[in-house]
Amino acid sequence: MKSKFYALALSLGLSSSAFAQESRLAFDNSKATPGRQCATMDVLKAQMAADPSLAKRMAAVEDQTKKFESTSTSNRSVVGAVVIPVVVHVVYNITTQNVTDAQVAAQIDVLNKDFAKTNSDVTLVPDAFKPLAANTNIQFVLAQQDPTGAPTSGIIHKQTKIASFSSNDAVKNSKKGGSDPWPASSYLNVWVCNLSGGLLGYAQFPGGRASTDGVVVLFSSLPGVASGPYSKGRTATHEVGHWLNLRHIWGDASCGTDLVTDTPTQQTSNYGCPSFPHVTCGNNGDMSMNYMDYTDDACMYMFSTGQAARMNALFGAGGSRASLLNSSGARTTRQLAVATAGGVASLAEIRLYPNPATQTLNVSVPEKQAATWSVKVYDLSGYEMKQARYDGQGRVAVASLPQGLYQVVMSDGQQTIRQRFQKE
């Protein structure tokens, strides 16, 4: 059992002032050691002070999380992969900060691999933790439809007069030189910008205001933008973890709790690339390779099963981010308005099953039209998976695909339909 010392204001019976007093130890300690700097807990502390009702909303999130975690896996309400539409706001002052669309796509790819446990470095997880390394069931796709229903790339480039931003959320406000968010109920907003003071990023936990909901990361933390210990895209993985209700693994207190049962209690944050085992707090070794620690990008490569359950709770019955499951942001306008006249199959008639699939994915096009459709499978980076072959009779062989989320592109020459499926 983890220590109850770090209980947050969201735990019943604790005030925001008590939260601030307990967590201050970790803030002071983390700033004393050079390395990764995440301002998420500083932001939470400020939000708690400014909005006394936030503690109550976060306590409700925790109550729903506990109920979800106590439900058997087979009876949980989240079925199949959770696909989250993402809008990336690139807010730049000078040209070097204006990351390219290809670099944004590379960041989405890192997120998808990290959250699906398909990252190549997952093989480096110590044997003691290998059974706990988890596919979180969560994937990300750049939005294909904006809030007005118009097609979009899911990427906004906006030049600003502001040289650098802090953790005060100005980057999320166009009047303050930033970019206004898209509706938090339908999109994950990610702001990419220049951050001051050595800050790598920060996020807002579930329960906060919709107008500031999302994730902020330093532009040079995206893969392919720069070099260094924090340049492989894991800053976004860490911050999205916070956005999905994960705490720092050390609980922001000496031998604190991150509210997850299968992550070892550890004394404080780790930096660099510590060797395993680094024993603290009577554990058998810190899980320093967890994405929610402070290690270098090249030395973090897993979420735990308990963390995955905690994140998925947000999309279960009554979950605070469940509205994203019904977002139209991941669908194109053409998909939403496929013609039904003249014998052309409608989107409602096109179904992929089973989903998730292991051996064969069935495509439910009308039987008489099956041979007239071309069906191709792509990964989320747009690379065609040629080993997934369509037999012209409504079946796609997917056994040779690695585990993960894919997109099926179906066309009959008159229309093109895209749908996603998960390979297990």
C-alpha cells in the first residue's frame, strides 16, 4: 500500500491549503535538482487557490475512478480503443519555433506508440516490471473536422509577439498572444510554444476549467526539432499522462503516493538514466523508467497496468472525459454525409468487426458490392500496411500486423470511407 501522506485536496476531508503545504516539499526539491521541469503541480496548486470548487470536482473524479477500478475488467464500460481527436496549436515568435506539420505528426506517432506499448524501447523494462507494462487502450489522431464541421489538418500555426510563455495559461488565450482552445469536450488541445525558465511543459488535470483544459509543451521537446535529453517527444507523453489523471510517480512528497497500487513507492523524482534497482522507501527498486518520473526521454518507456486503468476510468460510465468518445473531430465531413442514393453504401452500412481484431477483420459492405471496393490498411502515420490484404469478399487478414491502432480506407470509386480498428 502506498503512503497516505500525499492525499491531494481531491481526497475527501483535505483542504486546498493542506494540499499546498504537503506538496510544497516536492516543488522545492524538484527545483533544487537540474533536469526535467514540469509545472503541472504548480498549476494545480494555483488553480486550487483561485477556485475552491475545484477540489470538490476533482474529488468526484476520484470517486468515479475508484468505482471503475473496483469493477472487473470484463464488466467495465470502455470497450475497444479510445481514440482522442487532437488539435495542436503551434504558437511561435520566431521561425525556429514554428515546428513543421511533419514534426507534429511525429509527436502523435510517439504518443500512440508509448500509450499502446509498441515503442521499441519497451524491451528495456526490467524483468521485475515487465508483467506490469501496459497497453493503455488509448490512441490519438489529429482532428479531421473542426468545431464548425469543416475539414482540418488538426494543426494551427499562429505567430505571436510574445517571446516566451510561462505556466500562467496565456498561450491558451488569443488576447494574450496565444491561441484559443477548441471545445475540451471534443478535443485534446495541445499547445506547442517557447516556454521560459527551463520549463518543459504542464497539463491540466480532469475537473479543471474547460477554457484552460489541455497540455502545453516546449517546442524543442517534439521529435526531430532539437537534440538533447528531452527531445524524443516524451514530454508530451508525460503531460498527456497528467491530462489523463496520472500523478508524478513519487507522489510529489517524500515516499508519497501517486494513487496507483502497482507503482512502487519511491522517495522522490529520478533524473538522467538511473540504473535498476535504485532502492528507496523500502521498495525493490524505483520504477524510474515510468513516463511519470523525471528521467531523460531515452530512459522512460512504460505505463503500468494500474495507470492504464486509472486513465481508462475517465472514459467509463460517468467519466469526466467520456464526451470525447462521441466527438466528431476524428471523422471527416465526407464520412458524416456519405450518399445513400443510387445503391451507394452509406457509412451506417459499413462496419468493421470484430474490433479489436486478432486474425481477420470483416468489412460489412453490401455483399453484391464487396468485390467493387478497394480496402487498404494504414498506420496512424499514413504508412500503408501491405501485409494486411483484402480478399475481395469482405475480409482483411490482419494477423501479421503489430498490435496497435490502424485506419482502414475503403473506396468504391465514388466515395472514400475511413474507419479505425485496433489490432490485438
